[in-house]
Amino acid sequence: MSVRHIAFVGMVFAAVSGIAQQTSQQTNVMGFQNFEQAGTGLSSVGQCIRESGMIISPLSTEGLANDFTVWKTNDSYYRGSTAIANSHSYGTTVLSRTNGAAFDFLGIDLTGFQSYHHGTVTFYGFRGFDCVAGDSFTFTGGSFQTFRTARLTNVTEVRWDHSSSATPQFDNVTVAFDTNLPMAQPVIRLRRAEAVVLDIAGLMVNASYALEYSSDSATWIRERTFSSSSTINFPGFISSAFQPIGFIACAVFEFAAVGWWWDDAPRSRD
């Protein structure tokens, strides 16, 4: 039986500063004031929002250039502070650290995207592959209301969905994290269905990756390249690198043989 080694090559990597911070635990607020713009109507602010060591993104099933929008300051739907909204009906918003490490989600300000938007938003916290906690908040369409939670701690990602009648604009996303935590390292999980599926966690959002495999640890074959919109490649990739027959023996060996490289050019994989 041919045994396949698998490796993950980061095509884009985040630089981690080695300078010691005065305190390793920081509380940061994403206030989005750099998107403030005079006038009326909406302004598109792009697909990924980076601020204060965090990144906000849509799931990859959306992925348009104008995923997030803000109301301009003279519009009647502007609520006194620049706030972000996911422009997709039934869209999913993802919050994670720019380096993919763990953080605590402490709270957020919510109001309706328009005055008739109101309802309940549930925030789901993920740690690696697993959804480990959730918390819900009901908002109205008038002024901002502040949601605070102590349930979504030590998570690598927070997601929330909205419906067409309960679409919020959000502001003052508040998090806390340890600045000394290292960047995330990708982890591969093999899952057998009708085909072999590769689940990958520990990704950095909006980074490009290459997935490679080999049967002799010397000649490597490019399985695929992709850009991540979440810290998890849910629901996974169907892989041509493995055959379902003999999967268990293969999987055990593979977990022991996984290696990670974060250079622009792959190193030797021995």
C-alpha cells in the first residue's frame, strides 16, 4: 500500500514581532472610524476589514469586493458612529486575529442596518475545528445597543449570521488577547466519507496557501492552492491524494508525518 505524506506550504505569512510588550494582555476595540465619509447613502469598504490586530471577513461562499458597507455621516441611517454591515442577505461574518491565534470576544455594539431591521444575532465561538460556545443578543433598529459576553473566551474565530429582516450594522467590536501568543499553525484532519476529506484548521484569514502531498517524501505534488476566508476550511476539501481503501493505516501515518513551512519557497521536507 502506498503511503502518502502531506505538507502545507504557506504562500503568504504574517510577520511576528519578537519585541517584548510591556504587558502581554491587551484589550482592543475595532471602531472603524477610518471609514467615516461625508454624504448620504452607502460606501463600500471592501472584503476584509483589518484593525487592532483583528480581521473581519465574510465566508468564502460570499467573497465579493463590496462585502462590507457603511452608511455615510449625513444619512438618516448613520447612528452617530461609523459602523460596518455585511451586505449579503443571510450573510455570515467572521472575526479572527490577523495571525490566527486565540482571543477573547468581549462584546459589540449593534443596531439595525435600516430602521425596520431588528432581531436576534447569535455569536458562535470556534476553537480550532470545534464550535465551543455561543451567546445571543436581541437588537432593535433605532440606536446602538451594547452586547457584552463572558462566554466566548479562548477562541480562534467568532461567527455570526443575519437574516434579511434582522440585518445589523455593528461597531466597537471589543476583544482581548495575549500579544505573546505565536501565530496559528495549520492542522490537517482526515475524514472519511464517500471520499477522503481534508479538514484544515489554524489558518490565517486572507492568506494564500498551497497543499502538497507525496508518496516517497522526495517528489511533491500540488494538491491545490487556496485563499482562506476563515480559520477553518469548512466543510473541507475532497482529496485525490488518498484512496478510501486502507484509509485508517494511511491516516495514522500521516498525522505523524505532517510538516509545515512558511517560506515563500518550500524547504526540504525530510
